[in-house]
Amino acid sequence: MQISKQQYTEHELVSSLKDRDEKAFSYLYNNYNISLNGVIFMLVNDVTLAEDILQEAFLKIWNNIDLYDDTKGKLYTWMRRIAHNLALDTMKSSQYKNQNRIVTNESVLTNIAVNNNVINKFESNDFRRKLEFLDEKQQILINMSYYQGYTQKEIAKELEIPEGTVKTRIRSAIIELRKIFT
Amino acid sequence: MEINDIISSGLLELYVLEKTNEQETIQVQSWKATYPEVAQELLAIEYSLEQYDRAHAVVPSAEVKNKLLSKIMSKSDDRSIPSISIPAPVRSINNFWKYAVAASIILLIGSSILTVNYYDKYKSASNDLAIAESKIQAQESTIASLNSNLEVPLNNYSQQVVLKGTPSSPSSTAKIFWLRNSGDVYIEASGLPEVPKGSQYQLWAIIDGKPVDAGMIMLDNNGKKYNIQKMKSFGSVQAFAITLEKEGGSPTPTMEKLTVISTL
């Protein structure tokens, strides 16, 4: 159901949000909820918890939209940081402290697999097919740095490969991604 | 540092993810301001990150949006309450109920719209499924009938008997496959003229000079086509004949409606 067929440019969207326009918020949610939920889910690996954090993230986005500075980057990157940080905070909180954040290659891959099962049916299949062009090593690195919140130094230590190699591989993965998606 | 070195340093990716330390952040910002290539690279990294996330998207339940919208709306309600400034506690309770009722009506309308919408989607999806299933069934029964149509003529014991048109219907033909081991009789009747409404073709076996009912010839489910079909079985027959009879058949053949006949 399309409540509003209105399309916003990123600039219009941000200024409407700053004007507390609920329609703009609805549009924002419709456009980004599945991506942000995926980012959160990747980290917490729990459907219900992910949805709680997603809700919290969108409230924070709504309440802090005035802090967004478009000279620093795209709206999505800013929103993703909020969602990702909230998810990281949850994982670090007392409830989840006992759980080890150290993620082996295997569990990163499991996360990808689990994620595959709940994948968005509407538009992601095509993307997913494209992603398969990335080799497994590249997918692991991208997932560790983009989702698990590892620094490149931490990845190097975790996977016991030189930091330079991590950088090069992430770099080549990004180049591949860009080729695939553009 | 060369631009290529900057781009391949890995720092730009970290910067996008806000994983750089203070010193690195300042460094990247100054590069960004100095080199358009770096600014462009940063945008490209952001773009690929967004696309990558989209590929890993997970659909949350519809509840999340409903909860969010109601939270946002109730917030703006909170703000407007003080400006109304009601001293009497009784009235504020009234107002509370007003807002509660308003909020629940909005939720109700919203959820009804969603329900109707999902029901429609569900209905059209299950319709599509039913259509697809009936198509498959139709295909399957066509294949099954084609297979059984092939089985009979290919049978080693099958003897083919051709029934030729009579003077009243010279272009009509029919074929009988008579299995000599079992006596089973199959008919392929697609060469008969279209059957008039209320009538039906009846097969007769001529035994000792007398016609014996060998069964009614049925059209397929669509009422259009004759498949090869099994009739009554006979051990020895002098001839086969087909007459046009009233629907359901007759005890004795109507000779003036004799359509095809064979001699053995």
C-alpha cells in the first residue's frame, strides 16, 4: 500500500523531516527500514531484538534530524551509524556482555545464511544474486567491517592475516561491489 | 601522499563508518576538502555501503512502523497539551480519553487498511496459485491421456481395424485397436463428424450376424476431442460399426444412422 506516492530528493526529505513532517517520516521509514533492520539484525542475530533496536533507531533519527549535516555525508550513512551504534551498544550492555563478541568466520557466515532466510522478498533477490560475485573472503571482510563493527586492525588480528592484506581485500571488495551495483 | 595511496589506504572506508580516530578523521577531512577525487571516492564508498545493506535487507514486521507512527504522533500531542492548559483534573482526564480514543481510532483505521490490503494481496496470491495449480493439473491429464493414447497402438498384440464411412457419411473414419491377447477393444474416434447435441456415437460389435452393444463413445472433459478409449472386450467379432444414437445409447442400432463400419 502506497500511502503517499510523493518522491523526495534527499535534500527535500531532510528539510521536511526538520519541519517535523510525519509524511516525510513515513517515506523515510518505507525507504530505509529493511536496510537498517538488516544492519541491526546482522549484529544482534535476533528478529525481535532487531526490531526493538530498529524502532529506537528511527525515533533517534526523528528526534535528532537537526544534527544531521549533509556536508559530512549521505543521509543513509548517518542513519546507518545511529542504527549500528545502537545495536553495538545493546550488544555491549550488561544483558549481552557474557556473550562473546569475538566472531569467527563461521558465525559470520552463519549470519549471512540466517539473513538469507529472512531476506526481503521484494527487491533483494536481484542484489543478492549480484553479491554472489564477491568471493567468500571478500564477503567475510565486508561483513566484519561493515556489520560486526571491527576495525581493520581487529580483523587482521582475528583472521591472522596482515593488516595490509585486509586493507587491500576490503578495497578490492568495494571496487567489485561498485562494479556490480552500478 | 598520492591520491591513489589515500584511496587505497583503507582509511576512507573507516571514515565512512566513523571508525577513524580523531587524528585520522581530521586527516581525511582535509583530504576531502583538498582533493575532489577523495570526496568522490567517499561518496562512492557510501553508495556501495548503502547498496550492500540493501542486499542484506531484512523485512521487519509491520508492527514496528505502527508503533513508531503512534509514538511520533503522541509526542506532538504531548507538546500541545500544556498550551491548552486545563486546571480541572476532570477535564484533563477527559482529554486523556479523547487522545486515547483518537489514537486508537487512528490505529484501528490504519490496521484495518493494512488488513484489507494484506487480505487483498493474500486473495490475489491464492487465486494465482489456484490458477497455476489447475493449469498444471490440466497439463498433467493431457500428458496422461497422450501417454495412454500411445500405449494402445504400440502394444505388441494390438490389431488395428479401420472403420470406413458409409454412403451417408463417406468421409468419416474411426480406428479400433483390438488386443488379441486380452480381447480389449480401444477406439480412436477423432475422424467422426461432430456429434449433434443430444446424440452420442455408439459402438457395435457384430457377432454371429447380430449387433451387440460395445459401449458409448465419450468426448473428453472439454467436450471437444476424442481420446483413445476402452470399450467392451470381445474374443471374436465379425465386424465393428458405429451409429449415431440418442445420448446414453440404444439397445439396438439405428441402421439409418450407421456412420462407419468395418469388416474383419
